[in-house]
Amino acid sequence: MEEQSLWASPLIPGSEGRLIVKNTDLECGVVLFLREEPGGRVLMVQKALRDGYEFSDLWVLPGGMIRVGNPAPDEVGATLEESGSRFVQIRLALETGLKLERQALRALRGFWPPPVTRYKAKGRTRYTLVLPFSHDPLPSAPMELAPHCSSIQALGWLDPVARWEEIAPANQIILANLLWTQWSQKQRARVRPALEATREQCTRWAQEVGFEPPALPF
């Protein structure tokens, strides 16, 4: 599958209210890449502790999986890009309290393939394609954070490099692709060993569902 055809793909019903990309076994997750200011820290949230969830306590970009009825019951048949922008807008408000205009949310393209993540829920292994959005331009008003979601235990504007080992795998791949050219040689050296291990992990997950290994900037 090519990048353009993925973003234009319709979503079809999967199990338990989840939506999947047509002609794949992949559920869809979307996250928002938002910086405090150009070149500044990145908005991230820390997952709450939850028994049996391997990404508990890790830091991620705000967002989540697209589901039927969340954000709206008409998501079935909408394209991934259409549903993604609606969903990430609502998840951002729940997880951080920030309310951004959907018209200014755009799919982040330019690195392909995106990462696949794997996790277990209710005794079943699930695979999710994680796709990033951004807000362009940056909001001009001060952004005060106030979460309204029990799945989040903390949030803030962070330097991802300083917390690298605490960031969930697919989010590491996304952040590296977006920030690599802006990092110093010291910062790249700091994250690279863990990032290479993450690439191997995400590559295995992608291969298990017949998807391509994730892109990295080196």
C-alpha cells in the first residue's frame, strides 16, 4: 500500500466498535504532534497504570484509536484522513483540555511507512497503525493543560530526548522522523541505541500483519 492510498482508504467496522483500514487487519490510531513554540518542547501525556497493559506508565503523543461512535457514528466509510482529524481533535480535548480547530489539523506526511504497534486487550492480540497529525499554524493563545481523561496520569511539554526510554515504541519512531534533522549529534547519539531496538520491535509487529517495516531518518 502506498502513502496516498492509505490516507484515502475508507474505514470499515472491525471488532468491538473498532475501525480498520479496508483490505488490512490493521486498526487505526492517530496522534497529534504539537510544540510549545517553533523548535520548543513537545506536548506529551503519560498513560495511567493499568493491569495487563504493556504501555502503562509510558509517555505518548495525545491521541488514540478511531472507534465507531467515538468521535461520531458516521466514521464508517469516511477516509482515514477525515476520521483521523476529527478523532484527534476530540482526544486532544479529553487528554489535555486543549481545544483546537479541526480545519487546522493536518496529516503529517513525508515519512513512509508509519509504525505498527502491537498490544493485548481482553486476551486478544491487536495491531494498530499509528499515524501523526499536526496543527498548522501553532495556536497563538497560551495553552493551559487540564486533562479530563482517566487513562492519563500526567501530561506536559517535554524534551523527548530526556525521556526517550519512557516513550512508547511507535511514538519513538514518529518523533525520530519528525525531529532528527533538528537534533544535535549528541542528542542523536543519546537516542539511537534505544531507537534501533524499537525499530526491530516495530518491524516484527509489522511483518506479523504483512505491513512494511517503519521508516527511520538514517
